[in-house]
Amino acid sequence: MSLQSPLGKALGQGSAHTGLDHWLAQRSTAIAIVPLGLWFIISMVSLQHGNYEIVSAWIAEPLNAILLILLVIALLYHSMIGLQVIVEDYVSGGLGYLTSIFLQFIHVLLAVAGIYSVIIISLGAGQ
Amino acid sequence: MARIDRPLSPHLAIYSWMISNTLSIVHRMTGVALSFGAVALVGWLVSIVAGYDAYSLVNYLLASIIGSLALFGWTFCFFYHLCNGIRHMCWDVGKGFERIRAQQSGILMLTVSIILTVGLWAIVLAG
């Protein structure tokens, strides 16, 4: 039997007072992906018969390169937050933390690889 | 004294399967599928940097039957996740929470995402 009062037990068990930034980042990246994703899909349809040279030249165009880098960042950040929430819901304990960290590494790796590729393609086509 | 079988919570099995919770779990599933789509996007960008042969291989894989089905699936997932994401943001600002309105918006969202997917692929196949 505990001598702690019911009020004492309840106090301090409420909101973690963090997480708003996480919630907002999920929404702001979602809003960013709406125009960027639609632009990307329409661009891919217009490029569907393009060969290696045409596709490389398209990526190397400054506006396309900038929008592609923004898409890669927004997409992978949104994906990382979303998958982390799913892991938190279904995978408990130490395995959950490990899975979250593993997914973060994968997402940062993919983002860096994507941004690097767009920059390299841009520089290559400019020579 | 017999052991008391206390009720366990949450009892997921007691809820009947309905349109709202089905659309909700599909939102997560499409999100996970789109994360794999992001991997494909980065893979495609990296293949262009890797050179003509790597790009040709990725192009060949995406143009195969399985690749085409994946691309079709990703476009549906994108439109579904986008439309349902807008529905979620309406809820975030407190709009459309009533049960009937939530079901109506769910059916509308599903219809729009199917129309967008079919419309896009009609353009792709015609082009």
C-alpha cells in the first residue's frame, strides 16, 4: 500500500511537453511535398521517353536541380518522422529505439546520396 | 481463490471493421510504401551519377512488369496519401470531425485518389 495521495500519483503524469516540433515538422514537410511531388510526377511523365542525355540535362537545369534537392529533403524528412511514429506504436523497448536509430541513419544516408547525385549531375552537364 | 482475469486494454478485436479505420490504416500502409518509393527515387538519381550502364539497368527494372506495377502502386499511394493528408489537416484545424462528415470525406478522398491515378496512367500510356 502506498501512502501517496491519488493527486500525488496523478501529478506529473500528463503531457511530455515536447513533441510539438515533431508534429509541426510532419505537417510542414507534408505541405512542401504537395507542390514538389506533383511537379516531380508531371516532370517524370513528360520525360518518360527521354534517354540518359535528356534526363541528365533536365536534372542539371538550375530550377529542376533546386526543386529536386528540396523534394529529396522534404520527402526523406517526412518519411523518417512518419516511420518513427509507426515504430513507436508497434515496436516497444530497446528494439524500438534501435529500429528508430537505424531508420534515421538510412534516411540521412539516402538524403545525402540524393543531394550529392543532383549536384554531381548538375556540375557534369555544365562542363 | 480463483485467479481474477482482469480485462486487458486495448481490446482491438472488439471494434468492428469500418470505413474510417480501414482508410486510416491504409494511410500508414501507403506511407510505408512511399518510403520505399523514396529509396527508388534516390537509387534512380545515384544510377545517373554511376553512369550510362547503371542508369540503363535501373530503367530496365522500372520498365519491367514488376517495376511498372511498383510505379503504378506508388502513384496511387502518393495520391491517396496526399488526399488523405489534406483530410487529416482539415481535422487538425477542427473541421469535418463529425462521424457522417468524416465518412463522406473518406469516400470522396478515395474516389479522387483513384481518379487521379487512373487519369495519370491514361496520360502515361497515351504518351
